[in-house]
Amino acid sequence: MLYGEAQGVAVAEVGVVANGSGVTVMVDQATAGLAAAMRERYKFPNLELVQGETHSGELGGPDDAPCEPIDGHRR
């Protein structure tokens, strides 16, 4: 969260993907460049950046619809 804030991005939530294969980071301004920078910084290739807000304490998009990674890739 501190790294995101330092980049001018509000991090709403961080969680483990349901199948345990990666990490999802929910931010207010998801960009492919930020996703790449975070993967490089944390040396974790299975990091998905999604844009959205928290709903009921769970990761989700508007109306709790599933969020898609900003760069369009599933890992």
C-alpha cells in the first residue's frame, strides 16, 4: 500500500486469488504500467491489478461483479 501511495495511487485492498495462484491488488487507477512496476518491485509475476472499490469487505467490481486484470492476462 505504501508503494502505491508513493506512486500516487490509492490501494483499496490486497488479497490472495481464490485458487492461491497469485495476488490481486485493487487500486483506484489501474494501469498496465503500474502493474508491471509492482511486479518488478515485488518480484512476483502473478500479481493482478484491478480497478475498483471494496464492497462488503471483498474484492469485486461494481455490484460485486468480478474484476478483470487491467492488462487482460490471467496468471
